[in-house]
Amino acid sequence: MSASPRNPFAAHDPYAAAQTATTGAATAVAPGAAMPPAPAERVIDVTEADFERLVLERSLDVPVLLDCWAPWCGPCRSLGPTLEKLAQDYGGRFILAKINTDEAPNLSAALRIRSIPLVVLFAGGQPVDQFVGALPEGQIRQFLDKHLGQFEPQGSPLEELRKAAAVAIEQGHAEESEQLLEEALALDPAHAETLHDLAERRIARGELDAAAGLLDRVRADARGERHEALGKRIEMARHKPAGDPVQLRARIAADPKDFEARFGLAALLAHDGDFDAAFEQLLEVVLRDKGEQREAARKQLVEWFAMCPDAEAVSRGRRYLGMYLN
């Protein structure tokens, strides 16, 4: 099999190739020697002119997730931020490439795009799998996890410890997870993602100074959106907003359009770590107001989406925000 990618505008039909067995594509890619992309390179815009270079050729080194969207597509606007968040969360295990189908008629024809958003995973210069529609974040993670492991070399001891820590926390073994992360950090004391993971655990336990100390150890060139979000969570936890939640709830019950009370209650809920409930209060503002309060709630939601550690809550919040704004 040739190692070079094929041009989608030639005889090769990437839509048909996407239906072939995933295991066949797995033998075509060998990303082990490639360095993971930096945070700024994990989300890129592509056009028909650079598609072969940025998607097909790049997918020889690291899987590329192609987001086919258009400005008029409501579900695309909902899905886009979720995909961008996942590109950062996965730490360079794939690149997110975004293409405006309105500006790419030839590629749209080659891919036989019938509905958008369409998301296609490329690896080894070939399409591997795809899905249509604005899926919830959890389902997209399942889609990615199903495929990405096939295109990665066997993990280093550090990465194996980090994977074991992720499994432990999913199973509710927080202490074991932290111990594994500490072992990983001992192998590489400057490993940014491990420092971030440990900082998140410390924040959850209320050990804010310890969390801040871990963030301070992250190299300046490795500080991205997650670093900023964790710093904001520390600041939020250190400054409890004023207000009595019982009184605020009573005001909202008496007047559902008491937006001041909703903002106040949302701030208290977010401070206590209940972002899901905080999102509900601000989403009610977005739903009920058409002016300045709606915009203020939208901005606060976007900021808190980046800070919230609960991926499902964020996915649900983004979905409803997109619905209410349309």
C-alpha cells in the first residue's frame, strides 16, 4: 500500500473508503515518531486548496477529525465548540480541521455530503469513520476512543500511569488516581497535563494553595485554555459571592424574571461546584430575556463552560444555549 495520501478530487472516493474496515486503515499510519501538535495547532481551518496537505498528508502522522460545517447551520454552531474543547482535552491525539462547505463545493461533492454537520475521521491519508449531526460530547468521546487507540504507539510509562489514573477516577477511586498521577509526575516533574490533572484534584478537595502551586510549575509555553480555566476556578473558590440561596430561590419563585436573583444564585451554585444547576439559572435568563441580560448570561455561560470539569454538564449547557439563541 502506498504511504502517500490520495487526492479526494481524483478517482479516489473518500466517502466510499470511509465505509471500509477500520483495521485496514490502521496499518497505513505510523504516528509513533511524530510529536503531538501544540495547543494552538490542534484546531485549524482548511480550504479546498490546502485540504490535501493539512488533512490527508497530516493524517499520516496524527489522526485528523474533519468538521464539515456552514455558517447558516444551527447544529454546526452547537457542535463546533464541543469539538474544539475535545481537541484540547485529548492533548494532541488528533487534530480538528474545520472546513466551510459553502466555500468547498468540490470537496463537498467528493465526500458526497448530504447533511451537515458531517464529521469525518482521517488516518493514514484515508477516511476511517464518520458521524452526522450534533452528537452529545459523551457520544463523540466514545467515537474518538473507539478509533484513536489504533493509531497510537504503545504508551510510555508516564502515559500508562496517566491512563490508569483516568480509569481510577472514572471508577470513583480518587485517592488511587492521585497516587498514580504523583507517580507519573515523578517521572517528569514538568509534565503539563499531569500537573493540570493533579491541580484539578486539589481544587476538588478544596486545597487551593496546593492547586495554585501545581499550576505555577507549568511551563509558560505549556499554559493554554485549561491552565487559564483552572486558575479561574481557584479564584472563584477563594471568593464566595454574597447572598442567601434560600432567599434568592424565593425571589425567583415569586418572579421568574428576577434576573438579578438568578445571576446571584448561579454564582453561588458555581462557587460550590454545582455548575449544572448554575447553567440552568443562566439558561433561564437567556430563554426569558431578549436584551442585555441575555447577552450577559451568554457571556457568563461561555466562561463557565471552559471552567466546568463536568463534560456532560457542559455538553448539555452548550446544546440548550444553542437552542435558545436560535
